[in-house]
Amino acid sequence: MVHVTLESKLSFGQSRSRHQVSSNLYRVVINGEDGEYYEYDSIEAESFSEACRKGQALAHGMMDVQYIEVYQIA
């Protein structure tokens, strides 16, 4: 089965210059076919694809995945 993955980067404005946030943190939302979803904040990964795999592994067996959203927390 093929899963669509949406990628995005989130920025928290001017406070970023004072408080550096690791660019290796991701928010992953696993969306199911029946409208259910699981949301995982602060997944540490080296890339969008690794964050996607980690989020999918956390939701494994809990739902039929329709698509996955991955947001980089920057």
C-alpha cells in the first residue's frame, strides 16, 4: 500500500533567534481511513522520511493509514 506524506516546516517567528530549537524535531500526524488520527509531537529524526517512518511505527497496528503529515519544528 502506498501512503502519501505531506511535509512542512513550522517557524515560531522572532523568538527563534533567542531560543534555538533543534531542527531535528518533527511533528507527525498519522491519518486513518475512518477519520481517526494520531498526533506525535517532538519526534527526533534526521529527515522528513525518518520522522515519517518513526511516526508510522508508533501507530503500527492501530489503524489503516490513509496519509501521513510531517512538520519540521524550526
